[in-house]
Amino acid sequence: MKIKYHGHACIQIHTGEKSLIIDPFLSGNPTATIKPEEIITDAVLLTHAHMDHILDAAPIASANNDAPVVSIVELASYMSWQGVKNSIGMNMGGTFDLGFAKAKMIQAFHSSGIVIEETKQILYAGMPAGFLVFAEGLTILHAGDTSLFSDMKMIGERHPIDVVFLPIGDHYTMGPEDALQAAEWYNAKLTVPIHHSTFPGITQDEKQFIKQLEERGLKGKAMAPGDVLEIVGR
């Protein structure tokens, strides 16, 4: 399995000749190393409705790949209005089989809405979420945008997690201190910090975070946009 980090909260999981991308935010991301039209994927997963997570979902799914978009039901309806032909709504605790991988929706504590500046409206877009992705005998957790919550410990106890992608930016999500606790509770074999340093206000020292993980007996890896992580399946 290969996992490519596209910056901010966007990762792409490659398994065999298939792949899925989570929270594609490339055209508005100053750190991205790839354009939306260059993405080849078989599925798009969305954790919640904020623009720094869904901005390029419709173009990637519809114009480029004819791929399904999987998200919470309310956001799925919105994506269908944006021209996504195969918008799949699911809900917390459910699992969707993509054929080459399974995606289980887990809770996150955040907000989720779409701000329409022109009409000064905010569309409710369902609950925020994270995803457990199962493929090649491996379990990958994308926490989504979230604060710290105690059920992370339960999730870590129930699922042997190989890699967890955790936000550390603070201000909009948990910061490094809370993310360290989350990493302990998820107890993954590898922790990768995301959702940081894209914009002013969420700048963090990811190398210091990795050092603090190691001090707690946990393994971490800092990834820059464009970096690829390779893991051997079971």
C-alpha cells in the first residue's frame, strides 16, 4: 500500500491499481504539489463540508474520474447538486464497501456547514466524521477535523490501527498537546500529523510533535505535500 500526502488534510491511499482520496483540497492550497485535474482515483471520501476539505471533490469525481463520492448523507445531497453523478450518503458507524477497500465512518467533534457568501447563508451539512479504511489487511485512520474526545481510546482498543492521520493545527482542530493524547489512545503503529501549517493561524512544528511522540514510546512521521508512505500489507 502507498499513501500519498497532498497537503492540509488530503491523503490518497493506493492499493494495487486502485486508489481513494480523502478531503481533496488542492486548487486552494498554497502548499499543494499537484493540480485537481492531475488526480486519478477510484473514489472520493469526505469527512465534512468545510471548503478546505471539499473544494475539489466534484471536479475530481465527475470531470476527471467518474468516481463515487462517499460522505455523510446531507453532504452527499449537496455534492449531487454540484454535478456528482454517484454521490453516496452514509452515516456514523456505517461501513461502505468500495470493492478494493472498505470505509467505516467514525465520529469527529467539529462543525460542518457550507457558507454561501453571495446570499449570506449557511447550509447545514450533517455531522463531521473520520474514516477507518480497511485494505490489504491494513487499517488506516483519517481522524478528520476534530477535537480530543475519550471515545478515541475505544476506537483504538477495538481496531488495531496501522497508520493514523491526526490534525495538530490548533485553533480549528485540536493542537499538538491534545493530539499527543489522541495518538496514545488510538495507539497506531505510526502517527502522521496533518491539517497544520497550510495557512497562518495553524502553523505548527511537526518535527517537535514527532519528537514528543517518540518520548511517549510512539512512532511518528512528518510528511510534506507530495511525500509517499509505503506500508506492507498483511
